[in-house]
Amino acid sequence: MLDITPIPALSDNYIWILKRRDCDTVVVVDPGEAAPVQAYLARHDYSVGAYLITHHHGDHVGGLADLQAEHPAPVHGPAEAADKIGAIDHRVAGGESLTLDCLGVDFDVLDVPGHTLGHIAFVTPGVLLAGDALFRGGCGRVFEGSHAQMQASLATLRQLPDDTLVCGGHEYTQKNLAFAARVEPENADIARVIDEVDALRRDDTPSLPGRIGEEKKINPFLRWDAAPAQRAASDRAGRELTDPAEIFGVLRDWKDAS
């Protein structure tokens, strides 16, 4: 069984630490900053068995060089963004699988372009390492891809089992849920999760991970085929929308402008 720990970094990032309970070797996911990871490793006397990278943005790879200098280990990351990252030992792409002996599990690699063109996600039964593709209550901005690409990526993630933990890269949950409530003000699930998350954040407790099953009920960017979200997007656009990519695009632009 895996222990999964979010390490706060920078202003609102999470670096994820994966560890098998009978082993003191960990996997570090998207190390945007070295210092908090170094402190965590020293505090627990852990070693690093591998690094996983979802995309090339600096807040996800900025600590990699310093960590590698102190805790060298193989780096597994997106083939399409390898030249931008520059430190990848094992280039992977969607459709491939990755065995991490230090965890005793296999990860499937998913192509999830949109936030960046080379964005990937790693999934093993029960756990999704989503990077900036999917957050609790939201998703990443579309910087390099298209709305259609991002919606297709989210459709892939939405098909994962409901109990899958969603380990996203940022503590954006309260802002995401505030927007979700604007899109669906009558959604009782959103109201319930807002209360739960507010209680967590008052104690400075991470609101992540979420779960796919809950995201399908509360996340507007996974609800392009839910009537309330469709109506809200259509009202925003001033015309009836039925195409999932169009609905997603209107909602994403609305969120970006809010």
C-alpha cells in the first residue's frame, strides 16, 4: 500500500511524495522547489528512488537540479517536453507503462495535452498524478493547447474509477469551488464540499487529494454533459451549446475572466 503525502511548496504548489509502507525509498512528483523536499527527506531519513515529472513549467521542475545533486535518482517525464526540462533520463508518452521497483507498482502514462502540449499524467490503480491537468473542483488554464484538446484530456481522466485519488499540483480548491457554485448555484454537492474544504483550510490542512467520483459531481470542467452546466455555459455564450469542447471552452474562459 502506498502512502501519499502532499508537500506544500512555493505559494500554492504541492509536491507529491509516494512511499511504500515497508520501504524508506520515496518517489518525488513535480518538485517545483527543492528546500521543502530536502527538509522532508532529512526529517524522515528517506532516500529518493525516482522523480516523476508531468510537464515543463518551472513551478513543477524548478527544484529538480538541486534535488538531483543531493539525492540522485532517475527522472521519468514527458518525451514531448524533454528538451524544455533537460534532465529526463526516461522519456515517456501516453500508452506506455512505467514500473517503479521502489514502490512495487506500475504506472500507466496518459497524454493529457491542453495546459501544455506535452503534459502527461501517471495513473496506477487508485491514484492519479494529475499535474495541472485536473485539480479539486477545477483544471489548469489552457496555455499551449486548445479547448478541444483539454476537454478531450479531461474526458480521459473522467473515465477513471470513481475511487481514484486525484493528486493535482495546486491548492486552488476554494477558488475553484467558488466558481463552481456560480455555474451551479443549486448543486448541493458543491455546497457540501465548500464547507468541508473551508474547514480543512482553516487548519492549513491540504484540501487535496480529491476523488474522481466526487469531481464528476462538483467540477464544472468535468460536467459538460450535465444539464445545469450546459445551461450556464449557454447563458454565458448567449446561444444554446451542446458540443462538449464548446461548453468547456466557455466555462474555461469564464473562469479565466473571473
